Amino acid sequence: MTTKSLIAANWKMNKSVKEAVSFIEDFKNYVKDVEIVICPSFTLLNKLNESIKNTNIKLGAQNMHFEEKGAFTGEISGLMLKDVGCEYVILGHSERRQYFNETDELINKKIKAALKNKLKPILCIGENLQQRNNNQTMGIIKKQIIGDLNNVSDREIKNIIVAYEPIWAIGTGKNATPEQAEEVHKFIRELLSKKYNGNAAKNTRIIYGGSMKPENAKELLSMPDIDGGLVGGASLDAKSFAKICSVRI
Ligand code: 13P
């Protein structure tokens, strides 16, 4: 890995404004000198944009619409996310694919829109348990990479973070073993090196998500192709997230 590692928190549908502000107050005392991204609910973004001033915490959203504005009731655009201080946006999370029927085609449109708005997409990909058991993992990963990154250029790929999140490891407490994760991360890097020129594949951060916690973070983050983490449940508690962010390889 040549780039600095990145640890991102996906808070999913959790926390009130009061709880979120108190998290930042606690967390910023624990962790220094690491690039951290917190992705809270839309309702918390504006307030947290103030709370993270003068810290090394960056702000990300969990989803966005691909249009900039218009008659799309209930949606949030990339332009709006920039306006409240977001630098990152999670796209293609398996929960969006599964519960909101997001397709690779739609995710690709969102990726292009995010890049246009100077937001860095954290693109989530990964297989479910049945696909893993049927030896379809690499095929699924390849299909997602090809579809989600359609028309993404050599210049643009530098601003994308790929998150490998095996669905069977999300919220189950059962993480992929470091070897299982590394095998897929390496495969993703190979796909990127075929698709992109120069150092793009080497410099793209490929992070792991799926039951990452203080007890397993070090062994996962020590693998050569794992450049960081996307943490769900264990990111909701400041102390536990700080422990993950403090891992030094
Ligand atoms: P958990 O860490 O709770 O398994 O969630 C992972 C995830 O979905 C992050 O996007």
C-alpha cells in the first residue's frame, strides 16, 4: 500500500444531534493524526460540519441522488452535500442495493454525479453468502466493478475509494478472515490495473467493511491490499471507533 490508510464510520440510521455532537467531543480527544471520515445521517451533517472544525475528521454522506436539483421529493443531491461540508459519499452500499433496489447502472450515475460535484465516492461492492458458497464471488465483484465504474476515467479513479463489504459479514459479528479479504482486495486491484493506466490501481484505496472491530482491526489492516476500513456497528461508540482508528501497522 502506498497511500495513507483511511478509516470511515458508517453510522447508518442512528444517532440524534445531541448524541452525534457528544460522540465528536469524546472521539476527537482519543484520535490524532489519522484521516477519518464520519458518515452520519443527512439530518446530522450540518451540525457535525461545525463540530469537526479544527479536527482531522472529514464528513461523508451515506447516499445521494444523481441529479443536482429538481422535483425528486425526499432526495438529496451532491450539490447539497457539498454545501454542508461533505467531502465523501458512500455509494452502492449493499443495504441500498438490497432494500432500495439500486442497480449497478444507477450507482454508476451517482458515482459520475458525485465526481462532478467534487465528492469522493466510497463505492461498496461485495457478494452474499450464497454467491460465496457457489464460488461466484470474483464474478460478482467483476460485474460490480465494470458496471459501477463505467466511463470513470484514469483521472477520476484517483478520487474513488473502493470498499469490499462481503454481505455475509455485515452486522453479523463474523468478519471475513484477513486471508479471505486479502484475496478479494488483490483481485479488485488487479481488475483496476487492467482497466486503468499508470499507478491508478496502486494508488486507489481499497478498504474493508464487515464486522470490523477493535479485536480484529489490526490483523485485517495488516494485509498488503487492505488500505483501511468501513466500520458500521463498532463506529457508533467513540471509544471503540477510536481503538480501530489508532491501529498502527
Ligand atoms: P458492520 O461493521 O456493522 O458489520 O457494518 C459494516 C458496514 O456495512 C459498513 O458500511
